[in-house]
Amino acid sequence: MAQKATDPGVPVKLRIRVSGRSSESGSAQVARQIREMIEGGRLKAGDILPSEDGLAEQLGVGRKIVRYAYGKLVEEGLLLRDFPRNKRVAGRGTRPRRK
């Protein structure tokens, strides 16, 4: 579940967990949970996600795990890179076309 930020430009707080006992990699767990939040409507287009460092610290995992998860979601067209470091939830119709 995501807790909405009240101020635009402030990242939402993501309520996700990473289990060391899962058969899924840490990055796959993070990506799956964020994907489910987007597809379920709990995260909306334009919502800003926490920084890689911030989410990694919150989850108690390495930054690479979050970087890979965010990268996968960018590839899927669910997130947009908002330089320098922010990631935003993509709007409808922004998914890349499959070849």
C-alpha cells in the first residue's frame, strides 16, 4: 500500500516488504509490489516515488536492489525517470510498444 504525500513534489511512502526467504529476488519483489500498486490504482500517474537510497534504507536492502526494480518498471513503461533522481508513475498510454 502507498501512503499519499500531501505536498506535490514530495515522494509517496511505499509500504512494501522484502523477504529473504522468498524464491523471488529482492528486486523482483520490489518491482512486483510497486507494479501491483500502480495496476491496482493505489499509485496514480504523476506520483513521485522515493529515491533509490531512501527506499533502500526503508527496506533495509542495498541500493542496487531498488535500482534494478525501478529500472525494470521504467522498461515496462510503468515509471518515468524524472532527472536527476526521481521516478514518477507513468500516465496511461506511455508504455513502450512491444516489437
